[in-house]
Amino acid sequence: MEQALELLSLSPPGWGANLLRGLVASIQIALGAFGFGLIIGFFGAMGKLYGSPWVRDLLEVYTTVVRAVPELVLILILYYVGTDIINNIAGAMGRGPVEISGIAAGIWVLGIVQGAYSTEILRGAIKAVPPGQIEAARAFGMPRGLLARRVTIPAMTAFAIPGLANLWLIATKDTALLAVVGFSELTLETRQAAQSTRAYFTFFLAAGFLYLMVTLLSGVVFGRIEKWARRGQPSHRGTP
Amino acid sequence: MGAARPTIASGYAMIRAMMIPRRLIMLGLFAAFVIWCAATLDWSWIPAYAPLALSGLWVTIWLLVVSLVLGFALAVPLGLAQAIGPWYLAAPARAFCTVIRGTPLLLQIWLLYFGLGSLFPQFPWIRESELWPYLRQAWPYAILSLTLSYAGYEGEVMRGAFASVQKGQIEAARAFGMPRFTMFRRIWLPQAIRQALPTLGGETILQLKATPLVATITIVELYAVAARVRQDTFIIYEPLLLLALGYMLIAGVITLGFRWIERRGPRM
Amino acid sequence: MKLRTMLTAATAALALAAGAAAAETVKIGIAAEPYPPFAAPDSAGNWSGWEVEIAKAICEAQDMTCEITPTGWDGIIPSLMGEQIDVIMASMSITEERAKKIDFTDHYYKTPAVIVTSNGSGIEPTPEGLSGKIIGVQASTTHQTYAQKHFEDVAAEIRIYQTQDEANQDLYSGRVDAVQADSIAMADFVASDIGACCEIVGAVADDVAILGQGIGAGVRKGDDALREQLNAGIAAILENGTHDEITQKYFATTIYSK
């Protein structure tokens, strides 16, 4: 036990700081990917609901493929494709190879994956908004941008929160997959610490604890957000 | 799967849905892409790795089926304990589900395989035990971690399913003097499974998508075969594309299978 | 791989200024997994070890600005070809198979491949000795190729690990009977506290086609200027004694032979 604490201490020769550094990287990647996924999801949902048949079919292909192929495989494909494209663009512009940070690459690959799930969640949430509210705004001649900003988005948020909360947890856990590709985040830092000290059990348990803390804290935060998003809604509706 | 479209009820309807000009163009483009892939990419490695790929496919399916069956068997008591159990059963079940769902599966797999493995030498009697030949293999750890993971997620689903069975039905059964176990077997469980069925297809695909992670503990399943091709031949895209296609086909079969089961199931 | 060359060709055709300026900093890719004593991170995240020092010495000898870039071993050749790194210095053996994809410099060290087992196992490093045993090797290494060629038919199983350390760990836990790996890395392992479980039982029979012509630095095909520069650097540190000096810090014997 004493030995374990020594290994986990924050200052060298303890590896606690490495784990925390990995945790920060993991959270950065998860936040970025979640945000990027939300942007994709917003446009994806709009496209699926209001887009032309072409757009709808293409989005259907996107969400189906992403949800059928293991994240690990998608991450590898997107990683290689992404770096190829960027290097080719850079080459075409007459520049040398571009350095792609692990965090940016992680956000890119996980964001694309998250986007597919976001699309479905936001589509469901928009559909759950009572059509009368949107029609009423339209009847008053509200412009589309304002309608989205003042009516659709605030009204759908409450319906989207539970799904998005779940998606955020998936984002934090999926960052672990980046360890297989060699990105420095919590799981890889843990593996390196475990291999360097041979204290596999201690470090994997410690990392599990950190992930669990993120999950539990997120639960509290999302609970608050949901309460806030539901303000002004009649209380008898309950959860959708 | 949210992608499941209730309108597409049969293969025939599915074909008809594809017969719109726009979709025909898309299919044409897709076919052109496939032909382009087949013609210009490097597939020369396939014959050499085909037997390995088939055994990998078998391992993937085996892992999936075994972990689903065992995981579901574990999920039922977990869900039941949380839905109606006394606190001393509900609390540990809830804690288990929270821990499993709150940590990455990859970490769980490594904790079980490498974490436990690093403790073995401190207990020499383990090597003398009858379990040792199994503990030396990688597959028991893979099955254990995949099973626990599935049980954690499905336990949560089953909790909701058990809780949603209408009280009136239970009361009616009780009024007839039905023994508790019969009541569970004949009324509660079938209804809960019926409730959970629409999510089971999706959960099964999620479990399929989790299987490649055990490649990191030396299990040679489908993903590991593709990784081997990549490592041996340094060909990147081709094995990955084929692998993605393979998983999509399996996911497609699972989706169709569950749709078939759902259609055949008794109506409520 | 053709897809990649086609992408490159397509964009190169578009490029108006094709003469891409060479990156000023040379990125030296090392495997992002501890491989002591050649490369290992300390808890502050700095990488050190024999190979890291050799890399820095070569750069210094040639007045190059270098940056050590840890990269997953599994994807290190694709990373080189994708230009995330410019040089591989990750204890990579020069083999014919790899030479089809990348170019190698002259070798900067050369050591035999050995078999390690638990103490007193009585296992010989031959196909007969390893018959019915579980052998662990690291993925994408010459040892994997060698074991699959020479031991696959007789061994109970050849288990492939992502990192050398995981294979060592399983030798320690008793889940594999033997590990085939580089002699120096294994000498370091058996000297460590958990390595006390185990001993080197001997070198495997040589197979130059697989085990290669020593360890060299990998560069992209056609990157001849960089390759020549590295070759000159390797020659220089062998000449001026820097190579020996660094070797003495880590090893009792020389690990370089022509």
C-alpha cells in the first residue's frame, strides 16, 4: 500500500503527475471531440430533417457506417486518411509536412465518430419539439436564424440533454482507444507508467478511479444542466 | 439502432426503396468506387491471409456470442436486484454497473489481463492449481472482461425493463396465488425481455464493436488479423477497408436478425 | 499503399510550387513504448537511453536540429511514410521486407536474437527445445517473423504482443514459456528485479534473411540527402569514439560489429 502511494505521488519518481497530465489530455480531446461532434450533429440533424433527399441519404450512410464499424477501426482509418489529406494539401501549397498534434488528431477522429451519434440525438430532440411552437413563430414571420436561435434550439435542448450526457461519457471513454494508436492520453500514460514500474495493477486501478471520477462529476454537471434546460417547462411532462 | 426503418418491412420493400433514381445513382457511384478499389488497390495479400482471416472471423463471432449469453445471464439478476431487490443487493449491483459503465473497456481488459497477471508470481499456488492451464490462455480474460462489460450495460437496461412491467399484472398473478418463481418466469421475465428487445439489437452491435479491443491482449480475432496484415506488409488502407466492410456486414446481419425476432415476437 | 501514392501524385500535379521546402527540424521517431536500455521515458516524460543518445550524437555530429518524437511502434513505418516523422531510430532491424518500403542507413548496432525462459526450464533455443511451448514475441519485429518461420510448426502457440514489455511481463507471470527478443534488451530484463525469474538460454540459429543486417535508421524512399547525412553522422561517431563512449555508459560489452 505504501509502495503504491509512493508510485502514485505527484512528484518524480512518482508517476501521479503523468497520470494527471494524461487525464488533462484525455479531457481536452473529449471536450474537443464532443464539441466538434455537436457541430457536425447540428448540421447533420438539420440535413436529415430539412435537407434534400440527396443530403438525407448521404447522412444516413454516414451515421449507419459510423455506428456499425468499431471505433478502433474508424480511428485508424480516419487517422491515416486525415494525415494524408493534410499533408497533401500542405504539399500542394508548397509547404513541408505539417505537424499534427496528438490532441488535434484525436479530436478529429473522435469528433467524426461522435458526430454520427450527435446527429441522431439532435434529430430526435428537434422532432420532439411540439410543432405548434415552431409554427407559431413562423406565423409571426420570424426569420429562420432567429427561429432556430430563439425557439428550436432552446426548446430541443431539454430533450437532447440525456442523450448528449451519455454521448459525453462515451467521448471520455473512447479517448482510451487512442492509446492503441499511440496518442498520449490517460490510458497510454498509465500503460507507460505500468510498464516502467511493473506495477500494472496499481496503475490500472488508479486510472480507472480517475475515469470514474470524471463520469460521476459529469453526471452531476449534466443533472444541473438538464434542470436548467427544463426551466419554464410544465413539470408534469417528465422525462421524454 | 436508430437507423432501423420500420417502413422497410421486407427484403422486397428494401429493394423497392432502392429503386429511386437518386439511390440508383448512389448505388452506381458506390459500385464504381468498389470496382476502382478492386482494380487499383493492392489486394495481393488476400490469398496468403485468407485462412487466418476466417479463423479470426470465427473467433470474433465466438467471443460475441459467448459474452452475450453469459453477460445477459448476469444482467438479469443485476437488473432485478436494482429494480426490486433489497438495498443490500441493489447497492452492489448499482455500484457494479456504475463502475463498468464509468471506465473504458480497454482499461478493464488490461486491468484483468496484465493487472492480474502481474500478481500471479506472488501466489505460487496458482501455478499448481487446476485452473492454471486456463489462466495461461488469453481467451478467459477476454471473455470475462467482455461479459462483465455487457452485463454492466445490459443490467442497466434490464433494471428499466423490470421496473416498467405493470404492477397490475403482478398483482393479478399474485391474486391467483401464483408462486413467486413462476410469476417471475412466466410474467415478469418475458415482459421485461420484450421491453428490452428493441434495445438488444443496438446493444449487440455495440458489443460487436467492443470485440476488437481484446486484440491488445494477444487474441487473434478479425481486427488482429488486419493489424497483422498491416504490420507484415505495410499496406494500410486495404486491410482496414476490408475490415470495416466485414464489421458492417456482421452488423447488418445482426440488425436483420433482431428485426426478424421482433416481428415474430408476441404482440403486447 | 497505392491509394496513398495516387493521392500524393494527384495533389503533386496540382501543386504549383512542387519544391516543398524541407522541414528545418528533423523528427526522429522512436517507439512510444519503454524499451530499456535503448529508450525509456522517466516520469517527467523525457526519453533517454542508449539509442536516444546515439540519435542525438548523430545529429550533433552533422549539425542537424533534431527532435525526438515518440510514435506507436505498430504504426511507425506508416508514420514515416505519412511524414509525421522523418527518421526511424527505434531498434529496427534492416530486413529485405522493410527495405521494400523504406530506405535504411548503415547499421549502428548489431546484436543476436536470444530465447529467454524461466530459471532452470531446461529449454534449448532450438525448434526441438521449444516444441510444445508457448512463445511470446513482439508484433512487427524480426523475432515475430523468425518465430513464425522456425517455431510455428512445433510450438504450442506463438503469442504476439504489442510491446516487448508485455511479453516480458507474461514471461514473468508464467503465461508464456519462452520469449524471443534482442539479446541486449533481454540482458537488461533479466538484470531487473522481476527479470530475476528468468534467464537467457542462448541465441537462436542465425537467419540473415529474417534477422537482418543489424539495426539501422529508416528514412523515406528517395530521401537520399538525409540518408547520406545520417550515414556520415554514424561514421563520424564510430570514428571519434562517441559511439563507444555512449555504449560504455549502458553496456559492459560492445554492441557494434561490422
